[in-house]
Amino acid sequence: MKKSRREELSFYLFAAPWLFGLLIFFAGPAIASFVLSLTDYNILSSPTYVGTDNFQFLFHDELFWKSLMNTLYMIVIALPITLIAQILLALFVNTERKGIGVFRTIYYLPYLVPAVATGILWGMLFNTDFGLLNNVLNWFGIPPQSWLSNPQLAKPSITIMLLWTTGSGMLIYLAGLKGIPKHLYESAIIDGATRRRQFWHITLPLLSPTIFFNLIMGIIGTFQMFTEAYVLTKGGPNYETTFYMYYLYNNAFKYFKMGIASAQAWILFLVILVFTLIVIRISRKWVYYEGEAGNKQ
């Protein structure tokens, strides 16, 4: 057997477990969900082909659009706030001072807490009767707030909770900051650049690839928000926290509308794909890489 053939065979042997997993655990279920999206299926009886009826039903379903708008709110409002908080934390811990590793660990630890436990913890903090947040407001003479039962405060409350788990993104930004060459700052200091100018003209441009990555992952993660609504609010009040994935879950496992849930899953796939392509397209205007920054207009 020729060497090239042996190398090719070795490649396929090493890739076989991954290919097997791809076919069994991703491609297979994806194809099955697409087939189910064209059927009326409630688990208890055999699927009945209905064509595009499930998609037409969703497009005329007010709660479907409500769940999509709730999710878009989190992308437009909560995601930017989270990204900014992660950058600020990364800048804060980007130092070699003694003991800074302790702060990095403290900021990262909340991310390691299981999502359900985090939801239960913050549910207690937001509690109207004995929650810590209302006790703090009481010290300043502010009346207690119905954080999770007030339609105007429900989504902002979840946004506050999300800020508690920014440690993972912080570490990614910290890695990006460590990758910026120090000689650029040294040259800027010699030229008399202030810290603000260094941030806007060196740090931010060279950190933009990391921002781009976290933005893409944040959009995907926000569209898949589920645990926060399931643990804290059950989608209330008045469906204000019925996010897309939570509504999909209800259709699938509460109402046993598997056909409609599968159609929702494929719509979600297309929506995420469109958002990702848009971000990739516009990233050409603001993402800079070392050695290319000077070539961008």
C-alpha cells in the first residue's frame, strides 16, 4: 500500500468517531426534526403529514412573535450590557499586581455554578418579601419592588442576573488583552498618547476580533435562553419572559406539539444563521487584526 493511501486511511480511521457522532447525534436528529416539522405529531400517535401548516400557524401565532420579540430585547439590550461589563472586568484584572489571581478566580466562579442553582439563588434575591435587593432598597427609603412579577422589571431583572455570570467572557477578553503587543503601548507613551487614546486606538481595535467572537457566541446563547425563564418566572408575567426557547420547550414537552416545536427549531436555526451572517458581513468594517489595522479605511 502506498504511503499516501495509508495516510488517507489513517485520517478516516481517526476521524471515524467524530463522523459517527456527527451523523448519529446531529445530522440524524436534524433531518428527523425537519421531517417532523412537516407533520402533526403529539408523541402518542403516528405523525400525520400536514405540509407547511406548522410554519403558517407560527407566523399567525401572537405568542410566537411575542417570544421572538422578548428574545430580541435580550439581544439588543442585555447582550451589549453584558459584553461591556466583560470588557471592563477584563481591563480591571489585566494587571500583574500581587493577588490579582484571586480576583480573577472570584469573578469566574459564578460561571461555574449550575444555571438552575443560579436561578434559584437569584429568585431568592429578587423575592418581594424577604429578598436581599429589596432590603437594600429599604435602607435608602425606596419601597420594595416586584422584580419578577412586574412586567416592566422582569427582563431587566434577568439582565442583572446575567451580569453575575460574566466571568467566562471576561477570561476570553483577558486572553485577548494579553495578546496585544506591549511595544505598541510603549510607542504610544513615547508619542504622548493618553490612556484614553491608547484604549481607543490600540486596545479596542486589536481587541475587536475577541469582541467579534463573543458577540457571535452571545447572540447564539441569547437565542437559546431557557433556564432563566423556566426557573425564575415560568414565562411570566404576561408572557414578558417567554423567550423563544421556552416557548419551543412548552410546545414540545408541555403541549406535545412536536411538529410545531420542530418547525420552531428550524426557524430558530434560520434566524441565528441570518444574524450570524449579518454580523460577519459588518465585521469587515470594525474588526481589525494585527498588521491589518493600518490598511483599513
